[in-house]
Amino acid sequence: MTCAAENVPFTPGQARACTVREVLDRVGGKWSISILVSASHGPVRFTELERNVEGISRRMLTLTLRNLERDGLLHRTVYPTVPPKVEYTATPMALELYESLVALTSWAERHRRAIAEARTRYDAEHAG
């Protein structure tokens, strides 16, 4: 993930904004919030996440888990069993983010109907 073309220089302020945007894109991604909230309650297995994160495909779950692990937000533990048991746990950095994610999801739940109604009104007023 990059914010600018490789050969295009940008100022230090732009570099900071670029990095912040990348982080927010990752933690605020469509699937990341649900995964991080689930993992913040304790170790969670892939199949549990697959059941708990509504609408996510196996492939997208795998990619999102890998990216969150790469970013230091999840820790992956593989147990030497047959079949292998894999658990994901939130890192201290992800646990620090937990309260903000819960606040964001609570806000979305409280306002989802009002947003849907606003969209309906807007669409009716702007129908072409």
C-alpha cells in the first residue's frame, strides 16, 4: 500500500499523512473491525471468525488476518496437532484500539436506521 507514485517526492507532512491514512485504512477496513473486536475477547480460531464475521469469504478472512498480523495487531499461534490448531490473539497495540472500535461500532448501530432514512430521502429528492 502506497500513497504516492514511487518516483514522486513528497514533504515530511505528506509522508505522515500518508502513513496515518494507511493505518486508518487497515484498522477501519470492512472486515478488520469485526476481527479485531472478536480477537480482543481472547484467543479466537479461524473457524470461529468465519462464523462470527458475517459475509466474509475464506479468502478475504485469510488475507485480512495476514495483514493484521503483519501490522502487529494480531498474533498467530500454531499448535502442533493434527489437524493443526491455529489461534489469533489481539496484541497490546490492538487492545489499546479496542475501546475506539467498540465506540465506532456502537455509534454505527445506534444511527444505522437514521442513515438509511437519510439515504432514502436523498435518493428520492435527487432521482433523475
